Amino acid sequence: MRVISHPMRLDSAGAIVTIDDTSDRAAAELTGHVISCLAGERTLSPLYGVRDPSGQGVSPSAVARAIAVCEPELTARAVTITDAGSDTVRVQVDVEWSQQ
């Protein structure tokens, strides 16, 4: 099924960009949503996002757990977190779809 890409944007013809909801792009967008939110940030879904109780950054296992809880159809196969300097980290996640 086609769904609206997030963040919503328009293509060069002015149409809303859509993606297949089982595509690699959809998995990337879902994963990006999870790791860009702190748990509790979304008031209607307080468990959605990554928990960082210490404020010191997240661990690969915390990212994998958050993905498992928030997007159960995805499985994080590998999570790499690197320091990108100036209080920024880069998170690279390799995910695969789970067959349910």
C-alpha cells in the first residue's frame, strides 16, 4: 500500500511524495522517527522513542530496544553510534522487516 512519506514533501511535479509501506525507504523513515524522539516526547504515545535517562547519549542496545518496542515489525540487526563532534552523534541502523 502507498503511504505519504514523512516528512511530507512535494515532488518536482507538485504531487505529494508517497512510498510503499513495506519498502526499505519506509523502514528507514520509521527507524528515523523512533531514534529522533526521546521517550515521553510524544504525549499521546509516551513509550515511543529512545530512553536516555542519563542524558549522556544512547547505547546501541537502547536504540535496538526502542525500535523493537515502537516498531515491532522491524528488527534492528546492527546499530552503530559515532561521535560527529560538536555535541552531535550519528546513528546508523541496519533494520529488516519481520514476517508476522
